[in-house]
Amino acid sequence: MSLIPRLRWNEAPPRLSSQSPAEMVLETLMMELAGQIREVERQQRERNNANRKIRTGVDYSWLANAPRPTYDLSPGERLQLEDVCAKIHPSYCGPAILRFRQLLAEHEPEVQQVARLFRSVLQEVLERMKEEEEVQKLTRQWSLRPRGNQALATFKTRARISPFASDIRTISEDVERDTPPPPRAWSMPEFRAPQAD
């Protein structure tokens, strides 16, 4: 037995995808929508079969499989959804899918409502993207804008005050040396009671 066919040396290495990130997001989101539509259809069919079984008391689903109706998006609706999907940034693709699945689990919609729910999720994501862009733009402008404190900061760096190299005597120096304070406070004039002669 030869190992050559198993190793496949003749094959070229797998190519990396040549799609742009926007195309990949579009394809991923539309595949998610198609998959969720099929899943909702399957769940709806199972509910209908269970209701029919309860109503008639007999289960004939094993006997004959009726043709399964599949819901399909209209071409106009598909183009509109693809247009909105193309605007989604790749970093928002995962959160959009998670939010879509969460809403599907909460609402358990009919097949016709899935595309409308998907569109609402995409609109939410676009609004969140715009809000975050505005916040980033404002913070960028705020950080680039000259402030009044900057002039004060440059002044502080030019005129340094060194408290230990000062020639001005202070009261705290007298306290530290345990010398008696001067006859009057530095900031107050000297008040003396008139002396009686």
C-alpha cells in the first residue's frame, strides 16, 4: 500500500480567500438569514404536524411526505438586505448574528417575519456603529483641541518654584528651628496696646 495518494503531494496548497472583508460579512449574514429561515420553517412544520396529530389522533407523517413548501425572499427584498449587510463593519458581524438569534428565540416568529426581524437587527447595528463613530470623532476632536490648561502648563514648566532654595523666611522655618516667633505675624501689622507712662 502506497502512502503517496494519501499525502497528496500533487495538489496545490489551499488558496486563501480573495474576498474582501465586506463581501465576507455580506455572505456570512445572508447565509445566517437563509439558515434561520430554514430552521423556522422546520419548526413551523413540526408544530403543524403535532397539532394535526392532536386534532386527528392519528400520525400519518411516516406514510407520505408532502412536498415541503419553502419560503423564499423576493429579489427586491434580498437586494435591500444585501445592501444593508454590506454596510456592516466586520467587527459587528458576530454581535449582529448573536442578537438575531436571541430575538428569534424570544419571539418565535413565523417564516414571513424572519426577514423583517433580521432587518431590524441590522438597523440596530448600523445605529450603534454611527453612535460609536460619533463618540470616537468627538474624543479625537477633544484630544486635538488646544485647551486653556495647556498655556498654564507651559507657564508652570517655565517658572519653577523651588520651596527649599528660597531666601524668603517663613513662619514654618521658625517653628522647625524651635526659635521664638518674630514679634508680629508676617502678614499682619503689629498692634500694641498703648503703654501707660
